[in-house]
Amino acid sequence: MIPQGFIHDLLSRVDIVDVVGRHVELKKAGINHKGLCPFHGEKSPSFIVSPSRQTYHCFGCGVHGNAIGFLMEHTGAGFVEAVEDLAQQVGMQVPQDERSPEQRERAQAEKARQQSLTEVLARAAEFYKAQLRKSSRAVAYLKGRGLTGQIAARFGLGYAPEGWRSLASGFPSYDDPQLVESGLVIAPEAEPGQESKRYDRFRDRVMFPIRNVQGEVIGFGGRVLDKGEPKYLNSPETPVFSKGRELYGLYEARQALRQRGYALVVEGYMDVVALAQHGFGNAVATLGTACTADHVHKLFRFTDSVVFSFDGDAAGRRAAVRALEAALPHATETHTVKFLFLPPEHDPDSYVRELGAEAFERCVEGAVPLSRQLITVAGEGCDLGTPEGRARMLNQARPLWALLPDGLLRRQLLGEIARQGQMPEGELQGLWLGEAAAPAPSAGAPAETPPPEKPRWQPKGEWKPKGEWKGKGGWKRRDEEERPAGPRATPATAADHAVRLLLLHSELWEGLPAEDHALLHDLSGSHGELIHWLERQLTHHGATPWAAVEAGLAADGLVDTAARLMRPARDLGGEAEPASELAAVMRQLWLAQIEAEIAALLARPSLGDADRQRYRQLRERADELRGRGGAKAA
């Protein structure tokens, strides 16, 4: 808790004109200063900063406050962050009585280290911008994507040259350890007695600087100009950069968020820049990872409404499920969340370039509310025309509904889910909340008494067989019969192996390509259910040991589903090195899918040219898989 006396002393030493002037262009107007309001769009300045009162006020939108409030509103900083920032500017030490001197010293050292890294990254951003001006090929690429020089300058776009050590010309020492720590340079481990050969992480890529809400460069995203993999390459996790907490374009979008009243969350850097080019400056993007609760929490510091935009393909639908789960804990009567699905052939970049801003605006207006998206996700794969399908839908809806905070929206959704499941709301409330479900009987109604229970049949005495039981060759009692040796379990399949390996070694998931992820998500039955669960677990908790995975399965009621796959390795066959075994199993799954598609083609009465070409492609792919891994199709 920062003492109130310190706050008063700090505000008396800070000049609000200097604080606001770092972010807003101010001009002297009598005893005050005037500028364009940073909190809403305006052409005539109505934003007044008063040095005598040390406050700011906008006569257009009504915002007002002191220096601390300005930093919190404009940069998205928390109260303590804003106080520490101002205190550092005037050379004051924020009281931290609860921390020991050693803890304060470590915190100061960490802050200095982070400041040093952001300076290195800012220098790299300037280097990449200068290289963009020199590369006609990179400039032509951006122009081909419909971007203007103004938009490129606004987002600080740059270009990383093709050379392996291009950054050496932008820094005094290429051996500076901070180049590695900031993620700009890779230094692989060298053999004993040999020198490590450093090289640039980003080469021949359009560069997108990633800024925090204070405007500091904390990382980069790089996109290849031509075909190549990976298409997008991000900075690694560093002391100043965490993909699960940062959003690309949030710094640039702050004013547009207030103007439009909502945040538009997309999946790619180019989507953000293209939308800004067409007037949607309120777009931000996740950084090559699923949307997290931290992302949603950060967005709700700037706006009360979030619209997630996804491609209409299977990958986009899966991403929407992750976003739904991240948003549910923050969804209330005052925080709205919607989901926009584009046609499968489009992403936001291509849609707005091909069909225009008005068409995209109509898509935003027709976005699906969170409540409807929850019911859609819960009902996926369920036949609501049958009791079994409705029961499954209710089972899938419960963990999603449980993520909602207590409030009116949670109660409203309970009733909607009950109607979809054709179940009385009171009964569902009793099952899910443990509250009384049955309504009280009306006054004067006779109390119902259960019919008397019929006496159960009891044997008169112990029954014993007469004589010896002998059949052909003699009979034995059932409990004396010899049981067949060996396990009676169904032999493990390739899908069993794949899911078991991923549950036991969840860190392997990130190493799989997107096409393998899609194949695993398409597995039927319990396999697909466990894969869906695993990706959610990884999104929220990252890779964890089997004990933590098992605890999560138990908490979500899936431990019995997974138990069949967790038999000892001697029953399933010896387990080699997990990564190589998973690669072999994935080859088997791909071969099985290819063989099924080939069989479907051959079952047709006749094959057209496209069918025959597809058949040849499938055979070549199957031969390639067998040659690489030696796997045989069943």
C-alpha cells in the first residue's frame, strides 16, 4: 500500500504539462496548454492541461484527472506502475515497506535490465526501418499488399536483410550478450574448444515491431516475402516479452478503441495493418498463440467490448473455442464479447481488400454473441433431437458455463442452456449449483405419499446342490474355471498411441506442425475429445508433467476416458524415445487417412481428370511416408 502522503508529495513535484506533453502535442493557450484529445477523435483541440491545478480536462468527451490518471488511461498502466514511472522521473523512491532491501535491490536491477533490453530492441527497429527503405523488393511486397507509406511508418515496419550477420552493421559489438538475450541473435552451443557461431534470428523478412502499451519495442514478428517456412517467425520469450500477455497493435490502437467502442482481435500481423489501412485502427492480434485470459483482461482495460475475428476453416473454429474459454471468466453484464466468422476462403486482410470496409463492417455488426457461441460449442457433435445428444450437450456446456463469473449473465445462460437441453431450469440448477430444484407444493394440495414397498423375496434356507455336478468331462464351478491367459483389452491402435504419448509428454504438442494438429483434432470419439482437452490445458497451463495432466483430467471428469490409454508400456508395446515414437505413429495415422481416401476414390463409378490427379498425389504421398518411416498401412 503506497501512503497517501507520498502520492500528494509526488503530484506536487510532477509537472503535468511535461507528462502529457510526452504523448500529446500541446500549445500554450493563455495560462493553460491545449491539444487534440488522445481519448477521442477530434479535429479542433478541446483538451486542456492546467499547470496551476495540475489537471487535464477534455471539453469534448469529458475525461479529466491528474498525472497519475493520465498515465493509467493513456498507456494502460496500473496504479503502481504509473506511480513508479512518475517517481522515477522526479528522482523519488516509492515506499515499499513490505519488501526487504534485498528484494527492492533485485527489483531495481531487473527493471534496469529490462530497460536496457528495450533500448537494444528499439535500436534494432530503427536498423530494420532503414533497411526497408533500401530494399525495393520488400517495398514492392508491401505495396502489393495494398499498404501505404503512412501505415508502414505508423506501425514502424522494417526489413531484415538476407545476410546471416546483418545486425553486425547496426550495433557496435555483434558479440554483445544482450543481442542474444533480446532474441535478435541466435548463439548455438559450440563444441568444446570451438567458438560459437552467432547469426541473426530474422533474415529476409518484413519486420513488425511489437510494442507494449507504453510504446517500447519488446519483440518482433517477421514474415517471409516469398514462400518459405515458417511463414511467420516471432521473437522468443525474453525478460520483456511474453506471447501469452502481449497483443500486437495494442499501442497503435488505443485511440481507435475509444472511438469505435470495441477491440477487434484477429490472428495475424498483416490483418492488423491491412484493417488499419481501411479504417479499422482498433484491430489487435495475438502473437502466434491462442488467446489467453491475460489477453482478454488487458483488452478490457481499454474497452468494454471485444469482437474476435476468425477464419471460417477448422483451425479458425478451434481458435474460437480457445478464445471463448479465455473470455468467459471476464464476461459480465457490462463486458460484451462477440465472435465473427469469415468465409473459409478469406482472412480479414483478404476480405477487406477484396470486398471493402463497408462489407467488413456488416460482418462485425452480425457477429455472434458469446452466449450463442457457448451453446454452439457445447452442442458440437450432438444430435439435439435425441435424449443422448441433449445429455451430451449439457455435459459439454457445464465446464464452459462454470467459467462465467457470478452474476446476471451466468443465471441467464443457465436458463438458455436448460431450454436447449429440454430440461427444467430448476432441475438443472439443482444439478449444477446444488440448490433445491423442486418447487414447493401449492397451498391446500394434498401431500403425495409413496406407495408401500412390496416385501422382497427371501430364500427359506441355504441352497445346496444334490450329489456331484458332472457333465461331459465334468463341470467346475465358475470361480474354479481356468481363465484365458493374457490381457482381454482391445489391442492398441495408432490413435491410442498418439493420444497416450501426448498426454504423457505434453511438451511434444508444440513441436507438431499445424497439419498434424488438424489430423489429431479430427480423430473420432474419445481420442478427439482428449485432444481437444489437451490443447485447452496447454493454452492455460503450458506443458506439464503427467501428474498435473492427470489431475486436470480428473477435475474435468475425463480421467476414466484416458485410463484405457494409460496401460503399462508392456501391454501397448515398448516405448522408444517419445518424440521419435510420436513421429512414427503420426505417419501411421496419415497413411490410414490416405488409404481411406484412396479407397473412396476407387469406389466411384468413374474417375475424372481431377480424381486421377488426386489419386496419383495420394499414392506419391503414401510412398513417401513409407519410405521415410518404414511404416506399413494396415
